[in-house]
Amino acid sequence: MTAVAGAEVKERLGRPFWWLWAGQSLSGLGGTAQSLAMPLWILQVTGSASLTGGAFVAGLLPRIVFSPWAGVLADRFDRRGLSIVLNLLAGAVTLVLLLVVELRNIPLYYVLTVLLGTVSTLNSAVLPSLTPALVPASRLAAADAAQEVTNGAILALGPLLGAAVAVGLGFSGAVAANAASFVLAALLTLPIPRQQPAARGRSSPLAMLRDGVRALTGDRLLRTAVLAEASLFACLGAVPQFAVVLVGTDGRTAQAGLFASAMGVGWLTMSASVAKRRGALNPAVMVTVGAALAAPVIGLVVLCAHASPVWVFLAGFVAGAHNLLFAMPNTLLCQRHADPAALGRVLAFRRSFVVSAQCVSLALVTFLTPIWGVGPVLAVAGVAATVIALPTAVFATRLARNLPKAVTA
């Protein structure tokens, strides 16, 4: 091992990153508790499954509409200060939800859900674009994986957490806990050093938006990698939700819960293994592996859906680990390869493309399942993901191999 390599091994993520990680983890836990408790509240108040499902849609739409503008904000202002302001704003909006719960006002709940989703979308571009300024370049993969460890833990424990908060504290308690988590996230961000705005020019927001599109689509590697990722989400974006439905048919609610928690454990395990890795990690290779494994992994899920609990857990574990293979890598690739002055916009446009592809998947699977059945549709989606995304992912891997080592290490 060379002296340089040895120095890289000894580099740590650093205290500023862990402050950011702690704040993000707390707000994630609070948001999960609320997101699982409040649909139950709507169902209790209205008795309408349609209105309950509409709450999920209301929270999803801002991710598509406002993600590009989130990138403009992340590049135009101090990312640390922007995160503090957005967390405090989210806490204030969440506190207003307490009044909604007391008044049982469903229309106002929808309005505030869209507003909270907008603030969350804006903050989602700030956090990953702030990370490269806080950690050594050699530890970016570990930093991203550490954040995904928390996401995996939330996926694994989220259903239990949301139910426990709703039962123990009531729906108002769930909202209050989420508001407190946003305030704590803002306070934990305070020790992070101030950041200079990445884009120092006087370009208008629209011009910055156009430049962000060019920064992503004009780069051959980023364009190809995001296309491969979006192809995977267009095929597999609805698989987690409908796989739970498949497992839970015929009243097998406990099996569905087991599968959902196993997915979280799989995600957590895979992200923890990436976090511990200190050697070279090529994000494009991870996407390629995810594309190659899509068909067999989804096939395993379909085959094990109505098997014994052991096999249901195994299928969920494998599916969760597989999801991380194509959900995390391109964040890392953008952080390493994109122009730092445009990083917020590149990450935001990538997120917008991925969420749009996920919506396509949800629409297609929702339309086709009444015709073919859930199992066959999921199996076809897995095969389509491999057939469509694998060639593009392989091409992205070849492009990445021709880049300087620092980009992919």
C-alpha cells in the first residue's frame, strides 16, 4: 500500500458531517412517524380509502414540480444556512398541522401536505450537495452509505414506529414529534461551518435552471448513468408497494408487514457494508449489477410471495438490498463528477427524472394489475428492467473506466 493510499484509509468523515447526519436522521424518523400515522387519521376521519391515497399523491407531486428549483436554491445560497431555514420552516408548517388535526379539516391538510412536501423537496437537494464540502473526497461513498444506513433503519422500523406513535401519543403527538424533529435538525446544523454559495454569478433563476440541465445532459457519463437509473425506476418504481400487496393477499397482513420490514433490513445491511468499504467503488458498476439482477430478484419475490415466513423474509431482504444498488450510486457519481458550482441543480434534476420515472411505473402497474394480476406484472417488470437498463448501464460503466481514477475511486 502506498503512503497516499494509507493516508486515505485514515481519513475520517469528520464532526461536521456527523452533525448533518444526526439532523437528517432525526427529521427522517419524525417524518416517517407522521407519514404513517396521518393517513390512518384521514381514514379514521373520512372512512375513504381514496382520500387516504390522495394524501400520498399530495406529498409526491412537489418532488416532480419543485425538484429543479431546489437545485437552483442549493447552488445560489449558503447550503448550510438554507438547510437551517428550511428545517425551521418545515417545523412551523408541521405545527400548523396540529390545528388541522383538532379541526378535522381535510382540505387544509392537503394544502399543508403539499407545502410540507415542497419544503422537504427543496431541502432534499441541499443535503447531498452539502456533503462533499464536509468530508474528504475518498470518503464520499462512506458518507452517502451512512445516510442510507439511517434510511434502511427507518424502512425496517418505520411501520412499527408510526403505529407506536399513533397509539401511544395519538395523531397530534405524531405531528408534534415531527415538528420537534425539524427544530432539532436545524439546531444540529448550526455547528457546521458556513458555506460560500457555489454559483457566484448574477444569472437569473431561469438561466441557472438552463445551465443545470446542460450540466447534466451535456455530460456523457452523467447523462448515460441517469438514463440507466431512470429506466430501472420506470420498470421497478412500483415494485416495493405492489410486492407488499402481493404478499399480503388473502388476508396475509402479517406476512406483508414481515416482507416490508425485511426490505428495510436488506437496505440497511447493504448500505452498512458500503459504509465500511474504504477501497475503490465505481457507482456505475453498482447500477450495472442492479440492472443485471433485476429479473432474478423480482422473480424470487414473486415465487416466495406465498411461501413460508422464512422465504418471505428472505425475498424481502434480497429486494431491499437490490434497491440500494440502483438507488444510491448515482448520487455518489454526481457528487464526484459534476461541476461543484452546479451540483445542487444536477442532483435536483436527477431526482426529478427518477421520481417521474417512478410515477410512470406506478401508473403502468396500477393499470395492468387488474388485467394480468400482480404477480405476472411484477415478473414482467423485472425482466423489462434488465433488458432495457442493462445495456445503458454497461455503457456508463465503460465511460466511467475511461475517466481519471479520482472520479470513480
